[in-house]
Amino acid sequence: MPYQSDITQFLNQLKQQKPTLEEEQRKGRSLLWDKQPIDLEERDTQQQSSVHQTSYVYYQNF
């Protein structure tokens, strides 16, 4: 058997204990990174309806 580092052994053991681990990771990543396509009309509407805020709001009355 070829040499395996402690980390490799740990990961192999973890994958044996939890065979669905990689699939769960893919689902979690897809929640964060796989986004729906942007609707350009909706984005324009949101940009036009946003209220501009001054850079330092505490001194806007001076």
C-alpha cells in the first residue's frame, strides 16, 4: 500500500463514514453560487427606485 498522509487517511475515513458528504457539499455550494439569471428590466427598475444616500449621513443637516 502506498504512503498516504494523515489528512488523506482522514478524508478517506470521513468519506467512508458519510458517503453522502460530497453530494451535501455540492448542494450547499449551489445555494451560494448558482444564481438565477438576472432580469435586466427588473434590475433597471430596482436601480431607478433606489434612494441615493449621502456618504456620511450624520452631518447632512449642516
